Amino acid sequence: ATAVERLAAKPGITLRYDDAAVTKDRQRRDRLVEAMTAAVAFYHRLLLEDASAGIARRYLRSRGLDGDVARQFSLGWAPDRYDALSVHLQQQKFARQDLLDAGLAFVNRVNKLQDFFRARVLFPIFDVRGDAVAFGGRALEGGPKYKNSPESPIYSNSRGRYRLNPA
């Protein structure tokens, strides 16, 4: 079904499914991809504009990655705040469950949403359709050096790849 959907999308053909369960699953997947796409945009804007991202911009430059590369690959910066993304996406009318299901947040000990990534340079991961489905994150100080999004209804670690969509 993935190949058919991808081919149909190019000329703008809309597929219709007879099975209500398939339609519901498709709608849920689309909603989670929308949340992930909004997260990519949020983190990318922070990398380019936020004062707290200076450390990330310096790190990327030290690795030979300039602003053009950051824009081409939609690189991002997760600030060292526990709920920056969660608050932003809920203001954009994404439900708490959307963030949890997409692997963008988790529920902490006091039953509040907490962002999955903090104080990390983020590299979006795309599926074969070109949809953003996850992130890989690089810590710049402390903690585990690398951290990937958890498995989710839209992301399987064995299928997502960095910049797969243009390939």
C-alpha cells in the first residue's frame, strides 16, 4: 500500500479506502505526521533564531555544517526546557495523546507532558514517503551523546533514515 500511496500522491490522486478501520488508521497516521512536521518546523526555527541555540550553531559550524546545510536538512535545536515543544504544539491544537503517540513527549512523575528531547541538536528522520517521522538527537553537554525518537505508530527504527526522501 505504501508504494501505491506514494505513486498516487505525485500527480495528486486521492485514494479512497473501503474499510473504515483502514481510513481511521490512515487519519491517525496523518495526524501524527502533522505533529512531527510541526515539531521539525519549531525546532528548526529555534536553531536559526533562538539565542539559546548559539551553542548548537557553533557545534554545527565546527563540524563544517553552515546555515545553508541546516536549512537544507531542516536541522533543529531542542532547548534545555522541559516542555517547550509540548506547550507550542498544544497551542497549535495538537492533543496530548498526539504528542505521546508520535514520541515527541512523555508523561513525567507529576503527570505533566515533558519533551522527549532537551538541549540537543536534532536531525529529522524521514520515511519513504518523505514524511518526517522521528528525530535523531546529539547532546552537546552531558547525558547520552546520541538519542533517537522512540518507536511509534509512524516510526520504526529499522525503516527510518536520515534524508531518505530526496534519495
